[in-house]
Amino acid sequence: MLPSREIAGIHDWSEKIARLAEASLGRDVRILGGSPNWLLLFLDRLARLTPGAPPRLASWYPKLELIVHGGVNFAPYRSRFRALLEGSRAETREAYSASEGFFAAVDRGDGEGMRLIADRGIFYEFVPVEEIDAPNPTRHWTATVQPGVDYALYVSTCAGSWAYGLGDTVRLVDTEPMRLVVTGRTSCLLSTFGEHVIEAELAEAVTEAAAAIGTGIADYSVSPVMGGAGQTGGHHYVVECDRAVTDPAEAQAFTERLDTCLKRLNDDYREHRHRDVSLDRPQVDFTPLGGFAAWMERCGRIGGQHKVPRIIHDAALFEDLKSFMAALARAAAG
């Protein structure tokens, strides 16, 4: 069983990952579990420890059968895991849990939703996302919830939670039995200009944009940027791909596909982007490899309990992110 008690007790997350990676090599590892973004950092560490072997899970854990992941939207990371799984028999399975309970788990193929666990003392309520801040929002339960609608999820449990908001948004993909996907966080709504873009749409758009230039997404954040007097505003992205993106033509192709995808996915976004009347063309800055992990560590937010903020409404925090990434880019170039 890994990690050992000694490694589990290490407080420095970077040291813990380094020790765990080294200790796991040569062991009969059958299951891996964790958030996709932090799992990738762990697997990158394994690759550095074995420079003579192909950077594949089959090289490190030949008998691996299962990767259990959760905590963040898997879509941006799917291409990286697909490459790492080449030659391996292991499968990926998503689970949805929190301190309040275990809510859902995959019982079908990747991307087909997670089956809601409805017989373990948890009562689920579903509030339409657009009614979250309403004084008397509609509260659906499993008999009235509808597929294809984004809901904020609330739970009441035998442990004493009462109509507790988990902070997650979900969407049903099936009702008999109920299967859902986690689409984002209730705090992750990009709508400074009335565009109502949710995290799931952002994840799909950046993933599609990366694929258009032949790469995948490592991490990303976006912030609304207000225009000056008489000017419109827009969205500013900081994006880390699986490889460095320095060619201006590639950067432009990424930005155009991102914009096009969001127009297809979101009617409000498309209307606001029409002729740039109320929403400017998005801006995209590309970071050096490992940029987000370095920034999160600098912020004291390294480790599996922390998530890269997808939508940043704090202008000072976003400026800090941009400045940090710009400094990394200058160091990498010089």
C-alpha cells in the first residue's frame, strides 16, 4: 500500500511527490487515484526518474488496472492521459465525492456520466444555476430533475448536513438510472458582460482549441477584463499547453478556435461577440511548461486539496498570475 505512513506524513508536497514516485518504481501498482492535474505532476516526476524508458504508464506500472480521478473537469486532461495509457490495459474511472459523502461513480465508459448513488442516506436537491441567487429558488429532487440542465447540487445527510450547497454544478445525462456529469463550480461563472459562460463550456473550448494546434491542455485560467472609457471589455486567458506555444500563427489559431467554439456552445456569448459590439475578441497568454504548478506552489496552494482557479474575478490575483508567468517566460527565453 502506497504511500507509506512516513511518506504520507511529509508536509512538503513537492518532497512527498518525489519520495512517493521513487518508492513506487518497481512495485506492483494496480490502482492510482487523485485529481488529474496533480496526478500528471506525479507522472512527470516518474518520467524524469526513468529517462531511458518511454514516458508511458506501461513502463512504470505494467500491471496497472485502474486510474480513479475526480475533483476537476477531466476534459482538458483527457488527451494527456490517453497518450500516457498507450500500451497499458488500465482504464480511467471518475468518482464524485466530498467530505459530506460519496455521491456518484462511473459505471460505464469514459465520458458517459457517473451513476448517482441514491441509497446511502443522502437526499439530493437540484437548483437551476440561473436561480442560485433567487430568494426562493426552485428545488428539484430526483423525480423532477431534467437532463441537459445545469443545476447547483445541495445535499441533506444522516450525518447532519441540511440542504447544504456543495458548490458544484451538475448536469444529468440519463434518468433511469440517474447519471450526471460535474460541469463546474457555482463560483465559476463568467458573466461580467452578461455572457453566462460556465466552466464546462470553457473546458470544452480550450480543449478543442489546443487540439486544433496539435497539443493538449495542462492548465488554464481566465479573467474578465474591463475596457477603458468608451471601450468594451473581454476575457483574458492564461493557458499552459502540453508543449510550449511560441509561434504567433499557432497562438492566433488557438484563439480563433477558442472563440468559435464558445460561440457555438453559448448563445449569450455569441450575441455579445457579434461584431465585437459588447465583448472583445479573447486575449490568450501562453505559459512555459510547469508554470501553473510553480505559481500554485508560490501561492502556498500546492497539493491535491487545491485546484487551479479556472475563473478569476479578483483583478489583483489575475495580475499576479500574469506577472509571474511573464517572468517565467522571460527566464525561459533568456
